[in-house]
Amino acid sequence: MNDGPMITIIGAGRSGRGMLGEMFYSEGGFRLVFADIDSNLVRGLSKQGYYTVEQKNLLTGECKKTCVEGFEVVDTVREHRKYMEYLSDSEMIGTALFPSAFDQVAKDLTEMVRMRKGLKKVRPVAILLGGNFVGLEQYFYTKISASLEKDEMDYFHKYIALVTAKMNRKVVYPDNFLEDSYFLTGDDKEVLMVDKKFLFPKSYHYPSFFVLKENMELGLIEKIWSENLRHVTFAFIGSFYGYETINEAVRDSYVRKSAYYAWKEGRRALLEEYGLPIPDDDAVKNEFEKFASPFFEDRLSRIGREPIRKLKRNDRLVGPALLCLRHRIVPYFISRSIAYGFFYHDPADEEACKLQRYLHEEGIERAILQYCQLSRDEPCENILFQLILSNYDEIADRNVIPAE
């Protein structure tokens, strides 16, 4: 166990272990704690005492492996008091979460604020917020502040910083069983982009992998409404045509062009709204070469999982589509990607099964309104509704005039 500053990572899944955990471990000098709600994961990780992270350059295949060890693991429910003590003693807290966990973690962080205040702790703490969610920092701030009294809020503002972080390392579980049950493989991104909103003293030594950026909330919007938009388009359309990996899907000219043009629509809207420049074609070509990499297979079932979440109003498809319409850009390819999302099915994915049951029982029109969270009374939202519906009808080959 390291005696250095404590970093507690809430969420010991792919990104929590495969990016945050590996980075802090490789940096050295930190006491590393993982906190998770999955009791089996907590017990297994604790018993094994190590895990391996493989990082690959997707263009060259160059690879390195890191054995992460010497960490602690805590069950956020069964060992809740111990979990709170870890949070209270931490100099940094990292989150690697799905949105379904946000509310509970916000409650945990609120409890942590009260505990730290009660113990009169004056050492600042940064909470690194990681997650694919537009408005991530504001969401957590609203949830936490709603439960704090004025004196607690004063303490919160003085000693605690919510800091948006861009966790964009692609991390997956290997397809084949390995001796290390907790082995993870991913790409070789070596930096973590974080917002400059820190409260640490000037003498504090930042980890070398931190890249401090202005307005990371905007950076997260760019990631979700651009990179993730393109990614999920590959998943929804590629899955429809029977592909299992993004490597296969990118080689299909129709899928590839659909992903490119949907991305381009989103980028044009981001340029109009935020002045974010559109990457040149060389940068796009480089990304597509990585998707086709023979050294790393990213399964479409991972990229497209939880389709209900990804079809929501502010997420990676409907969000940029509405932004396009705000700037008089027709989101033709984005709306087509959304339509393909309503065909997405994976028997192992609870959300995908729920989506298909709703479609079967209620029909596509109600499904669009329900899951894309659109109102037909709003002109732009009604236009998007019509675009999605027309694309869905054409893809499903509905209402086609019979051949003579």
C-alpha cells in the first residue's frame, strides 16, 4: 500500500480501471482505491490483488502491458462507512460512471461533503467527473447543492472542486479467457484532459498525465456530439447489416459514408453554435484507419449498448440533430442514424430488449416521442420527428406500393 495522496475511483469498470487506475498507478506515488457497487467485482479484484492493462497503438500494433497492483477495493453498499472514510480522506476522487449511477454517486458525494466538514478537513479535494453526458458538471452540482445547507455549501465552494475530465481511452474486455480474469485491453492514449478548475495550492504537483484545459464542458460536448455521434452511427447501422465489430462496419462503404456525413452535420452545427473548427479530412482518415485496425477489435455490442440512453434528447444523436435544426442545417444523416437505432437489438442488452418490446406494443411514432423526448408542438422537434419517422419507414420497407 502506498502512503502517498489517496485517489478513490468510483466505478471499477473499463474506464475506471483501464484508464484512470492505470494512469495513477503508472504515475506512482498515489494510494489507489477502487469503489464499486458490484460485490462480485469487489471481492474478485480484492482476492486477485492485481489486474493487467494492455495498451495498443491502433496503427502500428505496438503494445505495452501494465500490471496494476497494490490497490484497495471497497463495496459502496456493503462497506458504506469505509467507502465514506476513503472519500473523506482522498485528495482526488475520480468517477467513471454510466448516467444510471449519477444520482446515487451524487448522494454519496453529498454525504462526503458533510463528513469532511464535520471533521474540519481543510485540504482541498478535486472530484474528476468522467462520463458521456452533456452538462455533467452542472448535473452533479445541482444534485449536490440541492441537499446542502448554507454553511455546508460555503464549505463545498471553499474546499471542493467539481472538475470535468475527458476519458476517451477505448477499453474493452478481451474476447478470449485469460489467466488474469480482470485483464483489459485498449488504445494507447496517455493523457487525461481535465478542466483548470482546481483548488490545490500552487505547490501541488499535478500528475504528469494531466493536460489542463479551459472549458472542458465544451470539450465534452464536442466529444459526445461529434466523436460519439460517429461511433454510435457505426454501431446502429453496422449492427443492422449484420456486422459484429467496428472493424467490419468501417469497410462497408454505405456504413462508412453514413457515419462520416452524420459526423459532418454535427460538426457544422458545433461550428455555428460554438465556433469549434471542423477537423480536416486527414484527421478523419486517421480516425477511420484506427477503426479498421487489425490490432484492436471494438464490438458493436459495446458501442451500441443501452440504446435507450443513447437515443435520449440530449445525448449523442438527438442533441446534435436539434442543434443542426437551430442553425438551419438539415440533419439528414443523423436522423437516419437515429432511425437505425430503433432497429438495434441485442438479446443480452436489457435496454435493447425493452426498446423492441415498446416498439412492438406501441409503434414507431410513440417510440420516437417517448425515447427521443420530442414534442410535436415544437417546430424543430416536429421536423426531427418527421425525419426519423420517414427514415424508419424506408429502412423497414413500410408502405411500399406493390409491384405490378
